[in-house]
Amino acid sequence: MYELGGVLVTRDEIKSMVRRLADRINSDYAGQELVIVGVLKGALAFLSDLMRELTMPVILDFIIVSSYGFETSTSGVVLLRKDVDVDIEGKHVLIVEDLIDTGLTLKYLKDLFWSKKPASLNICAAFDKPNRRKAPIAAEYSGISLGDDFIVGYGLDYAGLYRNLPDVRTLVEGDDAKAKSNIMQGMEA
Ligand code: IMP
Ligand code: MG
């Protein structure tokens, strides 16, 4: 079984990361209305912290996605389970994600959102694993870069658990390779 490993990113580090990103977003979108779209469930904690630091007029919406087959498939399958409710045509849109791993989820979401004709579309992600990319995706607002370890907490889950942890921790297990391939099957956003 998997157990919680050590703390990789502390609450204080998360707090200053949110502050740093919010400062940039506030200055880039000053005086403009912004539609922020949280990718549930993982982005909930980050979105909740980030939105309260934003100073422009904000419209909040959510999408829900599930992703499957990261280790076995090169293309990736992303399932959209809930689309946005607001009409984003002509709006400035910021997609808020927990973590960019392969980039396949955001590749899919960017294509989907551009088809809705927003005035602008940018990505804000709390965490980034740049070494694991399969799609050429970069967040305009990127929080903390990490290695390849599977992480939980601050919205991120393993098998639905640990999203409520206030800091980010690793998962540890005896047979690391096996752990990774099991974890990557049927992963929820
Ligand atoms: P993608 O590989 O960039 O498409 O990542 C899709 C989603 O998988 C992320 O937004 C996370 O919700 C989830 N994910 C990727 N890596 C991890 C991890 O280390 N822990 C928990 N969830 C993860
Ligand atoms: Mg996610």
C-alpha cells in the first residue's frame, strides 16, 4: 500500500506562490473583467486561495474533467464531464489548474476553449512537472516546478484521497515502479 511521504511543498511556500501569481495576474488584467475557470476537482484549493487575491472584476466558473491512461497511451483520453456555464465568447479567460503533468489535459482544454472564441486565453497552474510533458503546453502563470514524484494534498488526490491536506506531500511505496503505473490508471482531475 501507499503511505504519505514527507512534505514537499509547505503551506508557507504555497501561500507565497499564490501571492506571487496573484500579483502578476492583477497587474496584467488590471481594469479588465476576467473569467476564471477552475478545473475540478484538483484545482479547488488553489482556486479558492487565488480568487480571493484577485482585484479585477471576476466571474467564476468550473469545468470537470477526468483523464485516463497516462502511462499506457501516448495520445491520452480526456473526458469532459462538465463544461462552462458562462458564454466566454469575447471574454478574457484564465484556466486555473492544480498541476501540469503530461500537458494532455490542458492541450485538450485549450483547443476546446479556443473554439468558444474568447478574447484571450491563459493558463494558471499551481504546480508543474516539466520533465513529464507529452504535449507542448506551458502555463503563462506557473507556480512551483517539481520533479517526477507523485504528489498529494492541496487539492491533489491519490484514489480520491488526501485532497484536504494543507501542504503537498509525496506518496511512498516499496515497489516504486509498480506504484507509479497503478496510480496513473483512471486518474481523476
Ligand atoms: P496532465 O498529465 O498534465 O494531463 O495532468 C492531468 C491531471 O492529472 C492534473 O491536473 C492532476 O489533476 C492529475 N495529476 C498529475 N500528476 C499528479 C500527481 O502527482 N498527483 C495527483 N494528481 C496528479
Ligand atoms: Mg487537475
